Amino acid sequence: MKSSKLITLLGVLSVGVAALTGCAPGGGTSSVSDGPLVVYTPQGDGERGTYITEHAKSELGIDVKLVTGGGGALQTRLVSEKNNPQADVVLGLGEAQLHQVAAEGVLEPYAPAWANQIPANFRGNSHEFSLLTQTPIVLAYNTAQMGATEAPMSWEDLAKPQYKNKFVLPGLTGQTGQAVVVGLLWRYADHKTGEVSPQGWDLVSKVLSNALPLPEGKKFDWGMVSSGQTPIVVNWLGGVQTGAADNKLTMQVVNTPGGTPFVSTGIGTVKDTKRQLEAQKFIDWFGSANFQVGFVKTTNNDTPLNSDAVRQLPEAAALAQVGKQDIDWSVVARKLPAWLEKIQLELQG
């Protein structure tokens, strides 16, 4: 379900795997070119990436190349390549990033076969992409190294002096770090205009100052959580669950006042792709209940929005234990680039 540089930052169609030319939905033509289906996604590393590529090959007969990176970095790349697209599908970007990419004319409208299985409040007004998962970005702590009375009880608590260097904040080129910042700023923002009060900027400045820096390109070290050096973890829920299981830790998720930001991720077809039919076939497959259930059970990926999949995943009950912060991501999408620029230039220097 992740730097201090300036951020400019889920029914299958029957299609042969040999080269072909066909009439694409909407009246255009689409051909299958040589080479793999290129998917830009933050989910391309490790177990998730392996699961996607292996199952796409075995179930669809499609070779998939995953190009991975932080959500912000992939957003920037997609926009810069708009006139010469290199990707066929964008997968796993957060709602704010997808709104921005769609506004730039990067995506081709498409209604997946599973669209009616998504709750109405997650469908939105955009037809350029479809939301398919949701996950909370949570605040948790190692109970072997920190007691309940010592642990932060709110996101705002991360600004307190006693938590300096006790947590790592994911890089702001990634969706997790961006969601944390958005959740903090939204508490002090006008929810119509997105304008943030000075108190909000002061809070973010203090939280950033307290966070232990994570060198660019370095992966999060769960050994520091085990040892107690950084007993507090800020991450997406599935990441916390996986890290706790892999390292035999008991992590307590804090149900914070005012809720926690939830990131909804989606999928879309890149405009002018020469592999439009394969891209749509991949999208219909990826967001289907059959694929999502196995994917989540195997990789602990974000909870799907597909109602047929949710009914088959008791693990999804964990979401009910986390209060959701009410954030208007359409407003955030307009303000996020300026917010991130201000952080880099004025708060981080």
C-alpha cells in the first residue's frame, strides 16, 4: 500500500496474444505491439510485483513489465511522457495523484467490468480512472519497547519533543508520506479552498523536524523498531501488519482522534497506448474479485473496494477498527503540489 527533493512531482475481454489490430471502445483503433505490457506502479517491488507478473502470465498469457517508484515520482513521469507515452497502464497511484494525472490528459476513459461492484461513494465523477483499494495510513508502536502511556495518542503528538527521532516519516515522493502530511494539514485547512492556517504549517514543521531522516533509496529498517531505537511506525496498515509478522513483533495501532488518512488507489489506461485492448484486459482482471482475493491473502495488499472480494476477506474487518479522517481529495489534488513545494523550500530548506 514511500526525500527531500522538490516534488513536481484493480469479466475479461477475449483477446489473442499475437499481434492484432482491432476497434477499441470509443471508436479508436488499438494494436498490440511487441514487448510486454508496461505498468507504472508503486506496487512493483518484492512479493506484490512477483505475484502480479507471474499471475498475469499464467492467467492472462500477458507478459507484464512493472516500472516501480514513489507515487509522486510516477505522476511526474507520466505527465512528462504525455506526448510520447511509455506506459500502458497506471496502477496503485493514490486518489490525489490520479486526479492530477487525469487533469493533464494522460489517461483514457474506461469502465472496467467490475465497476458496479465498487461502492457508489468511491466512483466519483472521473471516468479516466477507477478506484479499487483503500488502506489507512496508521500510527503504531512496538508494545515491547513502549507502553500505552508513553506512546503518542494522536497524529499531532508526533510534534512533541519526547518523540524526536523515535519514528521515521516515509519520504514525501511517496504516497504514504504525502498522506501523512495531508492528514495533518487538512486539520487546519479550509475544506473548500484548501488554504492552511499558520498553525497547520507550524505543526507539520515540528513533525518533520522530529522525524528520523531516512536516506534516499534506503529501505525502512524494522530492526530499529525491534531494538526500540524507533519504536513508533508510520506506514500503511498492510505494511505494519507484514513488518510485525516478519519480525515477530506486537504492534499496537493508535485509533487517533479525528481519524487517520485513508489512501484509495486506482487504475487506468494510459492515453494513446498501442496496447489498449491488453491494457483493458489487464484492468478487468486485476480489479476482479477472483484476482483481488488471492492477491490480498498472499501479499497483505490494500483492502479492495470490490464488494464481491470484501465478502471473501475476513481480514478486511481490520479497517473497521481504524477511524477514517474525512478528507476531500479533489480539493487536495489541486493544492498538493503547492503544499509539497512549500514544505521543501520553506520547512525543510
